[in-house]
Amino acid sequence: MADVLERAGRRSAPRSDARETLEPLLDELMRSLGFERAAVLLYDEDRAALAGSFGIGVPDAIARELVIPLALSDDPIVAVLRGGLAERIRDATTDERISPAIREILAKAKLGPIVAAPLRSTTERRTIGQDGKRSAAAGWEHRGEWAGVVLLSRMAGVTQDDVAALVPFARQAEEALSLQRNVDLLRETGEAHAIEKEWLWWMVNGVGDAVLVTDSNNDMVLQNRRAELLFRASDEDSAGKRRAVWMNNFLFTAALSTWNLERVGATTGREVTLVDPIEGDELIYEVITTPATNFRVGMRGTVSVLKNVTDIRHIGEELARGRQRLQSAEEEIRIERDRLDLVLRNVPNPIIVVDNDNHIMSMNPAAERLFKPASATSRAAHTALGNDARFTSFLAGLRLDPVMSKRGEIGLTDPGTDDHLEMEVSATEIKDGRGAVMAIVSVMQDVGRLRELERRRLEQVLFDSEKLAATGRLAASIAHEINNPLEAVQNALYLLQKELGADANNRQYLEIASRETQRMSRILRQMLGFYRQQEAMGETDLNALAEEAAGLVLKRLRERGVQIATQLDPGLPRIRASADQLKQVLLNLLLNAADSMPKGGTITVATQAGAGTETEVFGRDAVQIQVRDTGEGIPDELIAQIFEPFFSTKSGKGTGLGLWVSQGIVQSHGGTMRVRSRVGRGTTFMITLPVQGPPSDARAA
């Protein structure tokens, strides 16, 4: 604010008002003393020089060219200003004490012989400091606020009497300048006060907080617009607003009274609860109070700044509640995480979580055994590295599938035992709220062991069914053989009853024998019906059946060095058959083929549509399935016996019923089973099955 006042003082420097003050006096002086020309030079604080202001008889433009620095102490005009006494200069245009440039301008102004008289005001010149107080200026300027020199000239020359005659003029000029200075000072002070008040108003009302001043009785003396909204109401306002304003005044005054009794620091922050006069809501304000004293009137009071912290308090309370909820949620998450970790650690299946770059994020102990073995040997580490590479490549292939859940198989190696593991992988994508994939959870299942268990179960079922079938066929053969003589006995008994007649004494014994032979016949027919009982049939995918059978024995065959290849016709139609019985047939053929290749080899399973050269299924839609091996082959003299019961080429192994039962199953489906073999070149079993299943007479037989 001091800078503003200082600039205001400079704007009203003597240069703007000197002509109005001095020109009437100079006109009168020049008429009375006969001076022809005059030039007024005023002190310019910014340039530290005497500068021309205006002229009488001298053009103003030429007068303003006169600039005499105060640093030229030898200059007689400067000496007049400093000494405060008038001086006669015989010829200023030739006086060597004056600089050539100034002499040239004086000559242009036709100011040769001159009298230089000082101009001073009687008002002490003061400056405004940084503290806002006025103080006397340093240097010679402290003698008067106004300072300058007037140059008077006449062509006839000037005398010493002219110097003496200027004394009254100097006194009159001094009084006039002092009076003008007082007027200017009053105007400057008023303008500065108005400017200061304007800026103060904008400063107080420009802030968003309520600011108010209270006296020693806590009555409000001054307040900005924000404070007026809380503490001032008019008669035109509603009763509710006036009531809220009255309540705010009461609450704030009571709070101030309490705070004044606490005698705490000069500037303190507290809180007070007020009422919104418009909405009626509760408002929380943080109040900063500062004791203040108006030294002009000797009044003490308090300046208070009220900052609305309602939203901040509510946010703080909500944050506290949110923090409490977060802590509870974190505790629940921790418990759930521990429970999940316990579950994962006890799940025997490997579980792996990977990110979008296929980097492993977490895994359970079962997975760590495969990918991070506890053993530090180089062999185990190398095996784990190979497992990781195969799993990463497997996942990259699965990512090409657009579905969220994917399934596939992968071969891994146990780092601890070097066992080959056939793992079925179920991979599920985990997505965020925007649908972006965050991670992939993969669950592995050792299907090799399951397949081995299933294979053993099916082998046992096959073995049991072979024995049961053999027993059934044997019983059926016996029943058939017994049934023929039994029929003869029944016929003989019938004829004997006819001959003896109804009155024979021993007829009752014949009736008993007839009834018992009939019962024996019924028992034999039941035995034959049990043997001929058929399995339930339905639509069967022969390709899927072949892949399933091959998968069940894959691990066992791989251990023997036997590989399985498939050549499946994708257009193969579904057939009506018993899937379980056909699976037994295929398993029996695959195991027999493996036994014929003790040094390893290849088994090929192929399917195709059509009956080929089989006449048994001529005129019906049929399919064929072949099982080829590269084993030792079957000698020609043994081929005719391989389908006979209890015949086996495996010394000490097998029952010799496998092929016999398999052929019976194929025939019960209305199909045929053929074999081709060459010693040293391998064996091929070819099964032909009708698409519609066995004919009706075969099913009813």
C-alpha cells in the first residue's frame, strides 16, 4: 500500500500544478520589474536534475529542453537551488560554469543576462516507508517539498537591484507553493485512502471464507459478504432465515466469550457449529481468531476467519467408516485367503495361476513339485525347466481358442521319479470388470493314472466276461446236447401213456416222469435264454470309441515301446451297437497286438465307411475298423485255431477266450471279424459292422 501512495504522490508532482500556481505571480513580477522572458525549472527526483517545466516569453518546448543534473555542483543555477539565494548571471550563454549544451539551449531561449531565484515550499517533504509511516527525506530536499529555480531575463541586462527585488517574490511564491502543496497533499491522501479502501474491500470479499471483526463486547463491527450471509438478516427475509441468523449470532458470540476466557495464543483455531440460513443444514466452521487493536480510536477487538469444513468433516467421518469397513473386509479376505490357501495346499491336483505373459504368479504344492522341485539337483532343475517350457507352449496354443474355459492334454515329467505324466489341463480365464483378461487359472489332472485304473478295470471286466461267456456257451452246449435225448425220453413217455391207457395201475409213475422231464426241459430252455440275452444297444460313435480305447492303453503300450497311430474317417456314420462290448473287443485286439511286439512297434487303428468284400453284410450300410500291428505275425497253421475257445499262443498267459468272445460279440452285432497275418510282417484284424445293428432275426434268436 505504501508503494501505491508513493506512486500517487509522484503523479501529482509540482510539474502538473506549478504553472497554475506560479504563472500569475510571474506575470505580475515581470510587469513590475520589466522582465521580458522567464523559464521555470523544477526538481525532478527521478532524474536527480532540474528540468524545464514551462516558460513565459520562452516556448515551452525549448524550456523543457533545459535539464541540469544536480551533480554539476559548479553550475550557478544548481548553486542557487542548493543555497536558496538568488544570483545574477551576467550572460548565461557565455558563462563557462554552465555546460556548453545548456548554454546552447539558453541562447536558443534568448536567456542571456538572467537572475536565477530559488523556489521552495515551507512544507517539510516526507516519504512513506515500508511500515506505512511518513518520514523526512534524506539530503537537502528535506527543507521543502517543492523545489526549483526561475530564470528571469531582459535584453537590457540585469542588476543587483533586481536580485534584491526578487526577495518578496520568493516569499510569495513560497507561500503559494506551500498552500498548493497542502491542497495536493489533502487530495493525494483522500485518493490514497479511497484506493486503499477499495483494495481492502476486494481483499476481504475476494476470499471464500467469512471474515468479521468484533469489539471487546463481542458485538460485530465489520464483516464481509460471506459473513453477512450467516450473521445478517433484513426484515424482508423469511422468519426461518431470521431465526437461523439469530441462532448463528448467539452461537458465535457464546463461542467467542468462551474462547476469550481461555487465554491461549494470539492466533488459534477452533470449531463452531452454525446453521445454514438458506437450507437449514448444520454447518461446521473452523474459526481462526486474532486479537486486534485500533490505535486510532483505542478500541480492542478480535478478527475472526471462518472456514467451512463441513464437507471435510463429513468426508473424514466417511473415510473413518470406510477405513473400518476396509479393515473388516481385509480381515475377511485374510481369513478367506487362509482358507483358500489351506484348500489349495491339500488339493492333490496341480493348480497354477499365470499372467498375460505366461509368467507363473502362484501355484499350490502339487504344482511346485513339478515346476519348482525341492531337490536342488541339476537333473531335477532341468526337468522342471522342461515342464515349464512345455506348459508355456501349451498355454500359448490354448489362447488361440476364443472360449473362456479351455481343455487339453500335456505330457510332463516328474522331477523326482522321472515318470511320464499324462496331464489333462482345464484352463479358465479370469477377467476384470472391463472384460480384460487378468490371469489364467489352470488345473491339472493326472489322467494317465485314471486311464490305467480304467484299463485294469476293463481288463478285469473283459476277463470276467470271457469266463462268463465261455461258461455260458459251455452250459448252452451242454444244455443243447442234453435237450436232444430229453426230447426222446419225453416222446417215449408220451407213447407209453397212450398204450397203457387211463386205467393202468402204474400210470401215476408215468405222469410223474413226464412232469419231471418237462421241468428239466424248461430249465434247459431258461439256460439257453440266459446265454442268448443281449446287451442294450444305442447310437455309437466308432471313431470316439477307438480313441477312448487307445487312450486307455496308451501309457502301458508306451512303456513297452509301442506307439499307437490312428487313421479315422471323419465322415464315418454312427452305428447301432453296444459301446461297452465293442470297447472290450478293441481293448482285447490292442493288448494282443502289443503282446506280439516285445521289442516295440506301431499299432494302427483305422476306420472307413463301407462293407468292402464282406458278403455277410451285403446290401446293408456298414463300417469297418482295422487294427494293424508290426509284430511277429501268426503262422498259417495257427490262424484257423485262433478263434477257438481256450486256444492261446501265449505260453502260461491268458485264458484263450479273448478272440473267441470278441468274435461272438461281433457276430451278435450282425458283423464279421477277419484276420490277415504274415510271419515277421505283422497282423491285421478287420471288423465289419452294419450301421443299423444286427438284423431282427439275430436279435430274436
